[in-house]
Amino acid sequence: MAKELSYVCTECAALFSKWMGQCSECGAWNSIEKQAAVFQKQKFSSFALAGAENEVQSINDITCETHDRIKTPLTELDRVLGGGIVPGSVILVGGNPGIGKSTLLLQVLSSLDHERALYVTGEESLQQVALRAERLGYKNSTLRVIASNNLEEILANAMRERPNIMVIDSIQTLSSEKTPSAAGSVSQVRECASQITQFAKQTNTTVFVVGHVTKDGAIAGPRVLEHVVDTVLYFEGDEGGRYRVLRAVKNRFGAVNELGVFAMQDTGLKGVKNPSAIFLSQRSEHTPGSVITVTCEATRPLLLEVQSLVDDNPTGHARRVTLGIEQNRLTMLLAILHRHAGIAIYDKDVFVNIVGGVSLKETGADLAVLLAAYSSFRDEALDRDLITFGEVGLTGEIRPVFNGISRLKEAKEHGFKKAIIPSANKPKEKIPGLEILTVDKLREAIETV
């Protein structure tokens, strides 16, 4: 083996032969550092001579084993995980500081008295963990805890304890003796994630791993961290607000983009059974710039309020500010509004907010965003009993969205009486008490309201 010096990006783990100021893979600045890399050249013939322990099999000859999921007292967490905790799975939980990651996991482990649980903390002392457990009402729990930053010490204690569920808070604080670098570096996070996953699969232990996030909201460290785990969960919402949203962005055992809504209380996080009613509870009576849309994240339809404010800009540099949707998508939608509906607001400031701190990942709220902006621009409130959804194309057409029937039934259950939807989403049978208006073009939707 020949040892050479190479350069690696601390954000995406891309390798380079020389130092550069900006990573050409992820675009991060000042993220390339020098590290020792070991390269080994091996001829193809040596692979042919080596004996293979595993043999190629037919997929029809493989027997599939089903595992009973572990149910938790938090039904919203079970929903996001796909029905409960799968034994032997590795679950990565990320979110902003103070959002409630440690509280949620400590709450889950303390409540599972019939399971052997181990809580590993690398950021707090044992006294701090005990105080949080006492505040949550789990002082008499059978939970076992350890404070350590050494991965080999943690795994050795886990082999002695033999827990069914283990929490590591957090992976950026761990360091392995096999890698001579600081904790939180790319090589350390990669090595620790690999050993933790190997331990979980060999011992059939479920491992929750807490991950720090960057200023952009992504989990810090190399992308291999998200690839090696089975499930990736993100906490969303305002740290100072009451409600939190837990979203699954990767799940090998369930649906992706499934949402779980929690309310932060003095005794911890509590699941919200009817989040649509919560998000609509503070809605004003008659306000321009407010439109209700029905989004569908995985299997759950959710009613959300889209608010928009269109204001004059005396400086000549119009601003586009968004909370809950992408800013570039708002710019594109406003261009469509000008081109295909003849409404020009390019010289005005436009602010869009999704009430409740929810981030919309789908395009079904396009029509609601434009109608909210139009309502604020005209200073005329829309019908309070109106809901709308639909994707808006560059040619001004209103494109259909999936699960249209489920969205309409959710709106009907919450008392809405009128819906503006794409023509392709028109149900075959009428929904009693709900007037459905179908549109094909953006101009038709503007004329309808």
C-alpha cells in the first residue's frame, strides 16, 4: 500500500488531488481539507482467484422474514416510521437546536418499560439527562444511560447491556480510535456511522442517531451518513412556537414524506390527532390574502392556510420572501400570473407564508399561492368556505395532483363548501355539501374567484 496526501470536502466528502477554495461538487467554500488517504492497487486477476463466501442466488429462492414492529405511546411517531419501530433499523433524526430531538427520543425510551433501552449522551451530563427525565415525568423509568464520546467504549457497553433500543445523541460528538481525526469530521462521521450500522444489524438493535444540521437545514457531515441509515427524520417548525412537524425524507420500511405533528408541552411532546383543525384554529374571519389549500404528504391530507402580502416597493427593487415554499418557485409563479392572467406585480414586494411552520414539498399549493397573492393585490377577501389545490404549469394550465378525492373529503369534514380544483381531479361521484368548480387555465381560476 502506498500512502498519499489527498484533499477532501468536509461537506460532501468529495476527494481532490489539490486544494481549492470552493468544492466543485457541492459548491461549499473553504470546506476542502488535507487528509491521509490509503490507496491500494489490485489487479483484476486477484479478484478472480479470491474465494467468494457468498453466492449468487435467485430472488425467488430468498425467504423474506417479517418483524413485529415496536409500538410507542406516540402514535404520530409510529405513523412517520410506517407503523412502529422496526428491530435492527438505524434511524437518523435531524433538526435545528432546541427543536425537541432529545426530548422526543428520551420520552420514547423512558416510556418503553417492557424494552431494554440505553441512552447514550455525548453532549450532556448524566445529571442533565436525569433532570430532563424528571421534568417529563419518567424519573422512575428503567432506562439505562451513559455519557461518553468514545465509540468503542459505547459499543462495548452496549454489548454488555444488550439493549433492544439505543439512542446516540449525537453522532457529531463521537470519535473512533480507528480514525485519527477530530470528532465531527467527515472521516469520523463516516467511520462511526459504519460501525453503528454494523452493530445494529448484527445484534438486531434499533439505534436512533441524532444528527446536527447546517445553516441550510441539511444534516451536517457527508451524505453517506443519510445513505447508510434506514430512515431519515427531520424536525420542522419554529423553535419558539408550540407545534413541531416530524417528516420522513427516507424510509426503507414505510412511506416517504409522511408527516407527524406534535405539540410541545411542559411534560414533553404530545401527538396532534387532527392537525388540520389546529392549523386553521387561528384563522381570521375576513382577511384579503388568505387561502386554504389541501396538501397531501404521503398518506395524510392536511389543510393549511396560505397567506400572502403584496405591498408597494418605493425603491424599485421588489423583494420575494417566502416561508414554507421555495423562493424560486414563487418567482416563477408570479411570472406565470403576469404572462397568462395579465396581472403584473413585478414591481411590488410579495411575501408568502405557510401558517404553522410547515414546509410544503409538493406543487399542489401553486394555485392557492397565486390566488392568495391576487387577493392581497386586489385587497379583496375570498370566500371563507373556499379551498383550492392544483399545480400551475408554465403555459398557464392547471395540472392535476394525486389523491384528489382524499383532499376533497378532508375539506368536506372540516366544513368547507366550495372547491376550485383541476378538471382532471373532478370526482366521478358528487360529494354532498361540497360545490366543486373545475378549471383548466389560470385565467379561469382568477375569473372564478
